[in-house]
Amino acid sequence: MKERKIKFVVPFPLSGEGLRNREEQLPKELIKPGFKVKFVPVRNSVYWLDSYYEGLLLDFFLFEEGIKAEEEGYDALCIDTVSDSGIQALRSRLKIPVVGPGVASMHFACMLGDKFSILTMWKKWNFVYIRELDEYKLWDRFASIRDVGESPDQVRLLKGKKPNIFNRLEQEGLKAVEEDGANVIILGSTTMHQAHKYLSERLPVPVLNPGLVAYKIAEMMVELRISQSKARYPSPQEPKDELVHAMVDGSLRIPWKPK
């Protein structure tokens, strides 16, 4: 049987520990035989994703790396951020399935309960979830956003946070269930996967690890030989991929990490 390959585009130019921490969100035993996954970092990026301004830039950097996937021989593409950055343009440019953790987790949550809450790290990410709730028309299935007031560590993820971070996430998750009426919890970032097992064992409702949900849906789409509708995401008549790559080439003199 031909090996099926899925590309995960990492939204930061990581290597070493940072890339390994991203790869750990997919337990090896949950990757089906016959599938191979590769996490590939973007060439440049923003750091915080704290605003629509940075959101636009991140869309572009993820798009630039993502458009290579079909030519590289991948069978599907996953975006490694709950912001689903670049997803609409990538679905237009590519014929292979393109899956985002945000859209995948929100719709999967609607299969498991009637109200979901997003449990996240940082209030400045809320604009991302608001944009997605508008885009995916899911406000009637939404309970709340709860956060613990922690800015991101894009390399160490939760390993770089205070020792009580898991407990604080648990407490906010309980509030989402008991006070806000959520019966499913979605982790608000793929950077939070290290807390998934802990929270799943302690919260009284399903807790979704968004990167894993996106990956399993990509697997299914490959097996079913189905992809996004080109009636909804028409292909460009004249792709200008060289222009996109040249623009990122020109950005590389500007470092992605804050000073």
C-alpha cells in the first residue's frame, strides 16, 4: 500500500526543542499504519498573535509554506494553530484536503454536546475565536471563553509556565462547565496539548486536543478521497506562487522573536 503523507505547518520558524514540543501533540500510537506525518515550520512569522495585525501576517507566512504541500507529494495539509491561519486561501490554492484545528474542533464539539467553551491561555487571543465563531456561524453552540492570563512561550509551551498552570486551567475549565453551561471544552491553542491528559482526567466533560482532532479528520478525508469543495473554494486562474515566496524571502532579514 502506498504511504500517505500529511504535512503539519508549524506557525513559527522552530527547530530543536520547539519543533519536538509541537510534534508531541500527536501520539505515535494514534497515527494510523500507512500514514506519515511531518511537522514543517514556516520560514518567518510573528510571535504573539495578539491582534488582527499579526493575524494577517501569520495568514501569509502559513500560506507561503502550505502552498508547497501538493508539489511536495503530500496527501493532506494541517495547520498547526487554532487560529486556522491561511486556511481559506490554502483551500483555494490546493486540491488536497486542508484542515484547521479551530474549524475541526468546533464542529466536532457540536457532535459531542450542545454548548462548548474555549479554554485558553491569554485574553489577547480572544479575537481569533470571535473571528472563527463568526466565520463558522457557531455562536448558538458557544458557551464562553475562559483564560488564565498567561502570554505564550512558543518554544517551551507549557513547560515554560508556572508549576500550577495545569491547576489554574482546571479551575477555569470547571467554571466553564459549572457557571457557563459548557458540556465540551476545546483547548484554545495547539500549544496547550501538554495539559490535555491532565484536564481530560479531571474535568467532567470531553476535552478536545485541537491539533489531534484536525489530524484525525485529515486522515479520514484522505482515506475517503474527499477534499474541500471547489464550488466554495475556487482555484485561482493564474497562481503567483513565485511572488509569494519572493515576499517571504524579503522578510527574512527581520527576526520573528521579540527583542
